Amino acid sequence: MDYLKIREYLLSKPEAWEDFPFYPDVAVMKVKNKMFATLAPANSKEIEEHGNCYRMNLKCDPEEAIQLRDVFESVLAGYHMNKKHWNTIILNGEVPMGELERMIDNSYALVLKSMTKAERRSLETTYSEEQLYPH
């Protein structure tokens, strides 16, 4: 899976930006200072099981999180995250790019919906609903 394509898609979300608050190789994607994704090299266990690749954490509806883990072997409970609300996706090519984009869109939308009206207002007056909530 192409790290640069994933990173580019994450950063294409309205007002998304990249931060490195944990480690220099763990990118944290944020909107309005709220995290909606992480992107990092796979850990040694993941490399052993899936080969040399990257992993991404995304926020997810709890029921959908479980369903995605059942469908895709490379979707796991969130690594270093609340496992009810976050999934880790091993970017080894199993999950198609279209599905990854949908999962990214959902993570971003969930974070937006958790913001206060005041926090969302500037986004909602600048961007269309389709840009903010594409699926």
C-alpha cells in the first residue's frame, strides 16, 4: 500500500494537518486540534505477520469496527487506542483503496460530529456538506 497516497488523502480533508506529538515516525492527522488518524510504520509483530508495511489508526463506529475486523484480517482493534472506537488497519494491500478512503472519510466525519457547534461552524460555513461528510 502506498504510504504517500494514504497520507495525501488524509491531508486532503478540509483543514486537516499533520502533527508528530508522539514519535518522529508517527504522523497524527488532526482537524481543529482533534485527531482523526495516525499513520506509522508497522511494529515488529505486524511486520512478522504481514510483511514490511505501514499501519493507520482510524476512529470508527463501534458496531462497524467489529464488522470490519471480521471482514478484513488486516483490520485490528486500535493499537494504543480505545479499542471500542478505533481500528488499526495494516496497510498490506488487503483492504482496497476505495474502502480505505471510505474509512478515512468516516473517521473524519465522526471527529467533526464530536466537536461543539462553534468548532464546526467555521468548517461548515467554508466547506460543502459533501466535502465534510462525503459518504
